[in-house]
Amino acid sequence: MGRKRCVGGDGSKMAAGCCGVKKQKLSSSPPSGSAGPGGGGGGSHCGGAAAAGGEPGALPPPGGPRLNGIGGLAGGAAGCALSPPLPPSCGGGPAGLSPPASSLLASPGSGGPGCRKMVVSAEMCCFCFDVLYCHLYGYQPPRSPRFTNDPYPLFVTWKIGRDKRLRGCIGTFSAMNLHSGLREYTLTSALKDSCFPPMTRDELPRLFCSVSLLTNFEDVCDYMDWEVGVHGIRIEFINEKGSKRTATYLPEVAKEQGWDHIQTIDSLLRKGGYKAPITNEFRKTIKLTRYRSEKMTMSYTEYLAHRQHHHFQNGIGHPLPPYNHYS
């Protein structure tokens, strides 16, 4: 599936895909076909940004922008092929990807004394797979999960195949309760990312699901004041037509692409629809917010093992139903 890498800008309230402007969406993936950050807007950008609203650099209020897309290529084994896929049911499983899912199954988070316990967990990826599986196969939606329902800004990202090509990614900067937020953005990212067609059953065995919870938002005065591989960045700028635009990259994007600060900023400007030459003076006008994220990734193969490990049974005709795990 030689699909383009998603790109786009954001606005302030509605969700949007990264291809074609549906008002007020935001993408966090590199521009597709980019000739390189800072190049003159060459390459086919999968979409433009909608006019942004709200206070510069501020975290939007509830109901704020949904964000779309994530970048970077990574290697990895493909999921197992089942035809049709075995209906899932959650439980402990093999290692995950970032960090290993199995290390967080019983006790989310890691680190020595003084380290903050992580909130993101393998169960969140498992729940996302449950939601998507039930939707695609017409089962009742899974019941509420057991992990925390605290509010966080979040992203749900889908990648596919051995080379983990992007298959959909949409999230929000507005803090949402995790149970409803993950339920909503699982389906939004899988079915409504305008860079891709809606996901199908046949793709399930090759999918990877990532959940990113965004934290530690900080407005900075210097557009260089962030660390590659540590911070995600959200920029706000005025384009050549005088319209306010915003765009974001999640923390892993710049590192995966091998970009430095300037390359990342310039790529993000192009992604946000800025077409004029990029000068250092213009970069200094950018309003930048940096943030961090907690991320967990799980493959469909790991998800099945996770489910089958606990041997949950149902009583309505299909094996290992996702929702029984949460009853």
C-alpha cells in the first residue's frame, strides 16, 4: 500500500483529515513527497491548514482541535495473517514496541525511585483494538475498560505492514476522559483520516496501534527551545495571506526522520501550508509550544496473544469477545 505520508494544519475546534481541508483539523506527520524541510513547498502536500483560533500557544478548551497524522518510518515484524482474524479478547502478551507492552501489562509505567509512574498502558492499545474490531465485525462496543479514566490530550495512531506505513492518526489537544477519548479517536483515526480510505477487516492482522498521551505543555519564547526526540512541538504562525495557522509534530517524528531543529520547523511550516520562502526572520515570528508524550504501541499479533492469555469466554456465539474482559 504505497500511501502518502499525511500532512496538514490544524484549526481550533473540529476534527480534520490530513488530505484536503476539513475545517479545523491538525496533522502531525511530515509532508508527503517533501523534497526536504525548508524547500520551497515542493512535493505534494496532502492537505492545508484551516484557520486557527484561540490564544497563541494555549491549550485549547474542551471540544478543541482534533489533530491528524504522525510521521516517521520504522521497521518491525508484520502481524500474523488470520483469515478471518480470530476474534480477540484481552490479557497478558508478548513484548510491545515502545516501550514493551508486556512490561506494562500488570503495572503500567516503569523507572526507579523518584520516577513518575507512566499512565499509558498496553491495556489502552488493547482497548483500541477492541473498539475497532467490534466496529468492523458488527459486535456490540466493548464495555468500559479498567484503566484510569483521567482526562488527557491524546492521539491514536495506526500503522500497517512490516515497514509500519502510516495508516491513520488523529488526536486532540483538549483533555478528554480516556475511556471516551480512546473510543472516539480509535474510530476517527481508523475510519475518518482523510489521507486514507476507511480501514477494513482484511487489514486488521497487519496493524500496529499506538496510544500517545500528551503532557507537559510549555510555551517558549525561542523557536529553538526544544529537544529533538524529547518534545513534540506545536507552532502557530501567520501565513503569506495573513491567516493564522497551526501545525504539530509528535515527539518521535523529528528523530525518526533524522531532522534537526531547523529542518523540523521548516517541514512543519510547509505542512501547515506556508508556501513563501522561509527565512530566519520569519522563523523568529513563530509561536511555539513544546510538549511531551507517553506512548505505547502494540501489534495485532501481540493483541491476540494478550487476549488469548486470559482465556475469556463469551456466551453469545463468537469466541473471546473483547467486551467480556472489561465486565
